[in-house]
Amino acid sequence: QPLENGTPEPSTTRPVIFIRSFHTEPDPAQANQTFRLFLELHNVGSSNATNVIISIAGSEFVPQGSSSVKTIGGLGTDEHGWVWQDLRSNPDLKGGTYAVTVNIAYQDKDGMSYQSAETVGINVAAAPPTPTPTAEPKPGIPQLVIENASTSPGNIVAGEPFTLTLNVRNTGTGAA
């Protein structure tokens, strides 16, 4: 029943949606790499939800391939639904867990709007250490250092031939 000002009267039964589970692929995510965030939503309320809109926000991650807004037409009582988003982590991230805010907006059968904000933690792996050559080569021992590597074509495709070019320098004191 609408109130005098035309807005719907709140129902005693309503949908309630929350994030039941989430995960990333790969897990953990890597700095400066794209990963996929999966969110499982669950309507634990006592009525159906319609026009479910999910938006994902986090300063350490940038959406890839689409915007950060996802939709589900509706979730019935005790119904689950999945959404996913490809994200790219910032290149300067250190290993750790980073917060991502997930905003969920939806309506009940009478058009009454509800919203909530939840936080999920994205695990990012520490970057592997950069190998460094031995500072002092032993006398009469070669020490080969790869100074540069490249491929042609630049993007390698599984099953397709490619050329690997290495620039190698002997920084040791012996012949290689």
C-alpha cells in the first residue's frame, strides 16, 4: 500500500541479500596481473528480490573487460546467484590482503529499495625476489648474466612457434 506521499509502505517481509562466499582465480592474486573475483549472493529474506545491482570498488584494483557494475534480475527466497568481475591489481602492491567494497542494491515486490555494503578481502601474493648475479666472480670461472630477453611474437600462443632472443654477457673471469 502506498503512503500519502506516494512511496511504498515498508513490508514486514522483505528480501535480505548478502555475500555468502567469494573466491579469486588465481588465488592468491598477483601484483600487476588480472584475476577473476567470484561473488556468491544469497537472499536470506522472506520475500523475493528484484533489480539486484552489484558494484565493486577498491583503490588497489581496476576493472578489466567491463564496468564494475553487475546485475542479477532477481533472487527468490533462499536463492543463490553468482557474479564475477575481472580485476587487475596495481603493479606496486606488496603481498597481503586488500579490501574491496561490494555494494548491493535491490527492491522488493512492491518497489521498496534496499541497499547494503560489504567488504571482501583479496589476497595478493608477494612478488618473487629479483635474482641478482654474484657480486664477485671466482677467479677463472665464467659467470653468465642474461641482460635482456624478448620473444617474437610478443604474445606467445600455446602450440604456436615463437623465437626467444637472449642477450647474455660473461661477467666472470673465465671463458664460457
